Amino acid sequence: MSRVRKAVFPVAGLGTRFLPATKAIPKEMLTIVDRPLIQYAVDECRAAGIEEFVFVTGRNKQVIEDHFDLAYELEATLEARGNKQHELGQTRAATIRTGNAIFTRQQQPLGLGHAVWCARPWIGNEPFAVLLPDELTLSTPGCTAELVNLHDRTGGSAIAVMDVPREQTNRYGIVAIRNDDGTVAEVTGMVEKPKPAEAPSTLSIIGRYVLLPEVFEHLERRDIGAGGEIQLTDAMARMIGHGPFHAMRYRGARYDCGNRLGFLEANVAVSLARPDIAAESRAVIESLLKS
Ligand code: G1P
């Protein structure tokens, strides 16, 4: 059995790119077809054998907690109707067992590194996953499951990466690697949002991590990095050389749902991939394209 049992979701962001939709609804609750983004991340963890979740939230995020709570009245109503077994199943699948979800607040917007640091009392001294729910990854067994498997083999930290065009390196954390077998490589360096000319490679971090708890010691320093924020990438960079650290090229589908086009693309892609609505979705999209 894997020792990776817990995951952290940094979900304190304001979601300004989706205003006005995100005035009263957290961006993580925007839906891809019929599931909120955050549930895809939770389900991805479950596929990796992870059942304990720490949500690092902010103001206006209470509805995330409600989403994963047991909805007693709703379930009782669906049950009484008799013909709502499917809907009941879907509702129950979105519930996290009592005691397995922690909601804690990042009180100031000090950066991703600080958000992850806020989860430390609940992680303790064990390896853990971090998922940025804006990034939707779809594959079998799943990006996090692949990282957990890699961690189980190496005993170290592991992050998922994908190639980006060089002119986009300033949007991502970028890694330097050696001993590349085409899928997995050792990480030798890491820099947050480097200019294209200064990037050590074009391999970008895609928001999926399995980290050793030592990362908290580095986050504790609260060093300020790119964009004036406490960066997770900087803390990870300091871990290199003190234990195994690998990058894994992720080959599944990935959508950046933090921007409108990526979000639209994800909705279309998931509609076309879902057996229950694929044929109808295709017909709707084809007819729209003809008009
Ligand atoms: C964060 C990370 C960055 C990573 C990116 C993936 O940046 O800091 O290293 O490449 O997520 O989406 P953000 O998009 O929050 O600026």
C-alpha cells in the first residue's frame, strides 16, 4: 500500500478571470458538464488511493464544504421518489466521509507556497499530493496515480510536466532535468516563470505534485519569489539534492480551466468523451458549426 494518503487543494484564489461568474461562486465550483472542477481533482485522488483531503480556502468558499458534505434531505427526497437511483448515486459519490476533509483558510494571498504551508498541521510527517484544481487532467489511472506510483518506486518527490512552446515559459514553473528515459527524469533545477531566453528547458509544471514533508521546512522561510509571492517552486528547488526528485512527462489530456477558452475546451472534450451524452453532444456541436 502507498504511503501517500493525503492531498492538499489550494483553492483560495479569487477567480478574477471568470468575473462576474465568480462573484458569489468559487471558481472551483464551475462545472465541467455536470461535476464541479474541484470534484474532478478529488476523484483523481481517489483513483490514486488517497482518501484524506485538505482544502486551503478563503472567504466565499463555504459552498465547497457543502458540496462534499452528506446532503441528508436531498438524499432522502431522491430515495423517496424511487426512480432517482442514478441521481442518488451521483450525489453520494460527491460526499467525503466524515473526518476525511479539512477546510482551513489562507488568510492572506501570499502565494501558492504559502497556501500549501497552511496545510502543514494536517499533513504531518508524511508524503502528500498537491493538486491545482484549475488544471483538469483526464487519463487512466490518472496523473496523481502515476505520480504516487513513481513516489512508491523512488521514495522521493515527483511532479508532472508537459512541454510548452518556449515563448510560454514565463507562465509556468520550468524544470531542468538529467537522466531522461523519455518519461521520467531526475530534476536538477527548477525556476518559477522564467523568461523564454532564461528557461532551463521547455518542460512546465502542470499543477500535480507528490512531495516529501521536508518541503514545509523550506516554505517556513517565507522567501519571496516571482511575482512578489511565496512560491512552491522555490521551496521545491531547495529540496533538490537532498533526496530523490523526479519529473514525469504526463501524456494524458490536460485542460487549463483557469482561462475561459481552456474551460470551454474542457467542457466540449468531456461532453464528447462521456458515453451517456457523447452522440448528442456531437450532433449539437456539428449543427452549431454549420450555422
Ligand atoms: C502555478 C505554479 C506553476 C505551475 C502552474 C501550473 O502557477 O506556481 O509553477 O506551472 O501553477 O498551472 P499559477 O498558474 O498559479 O501562476
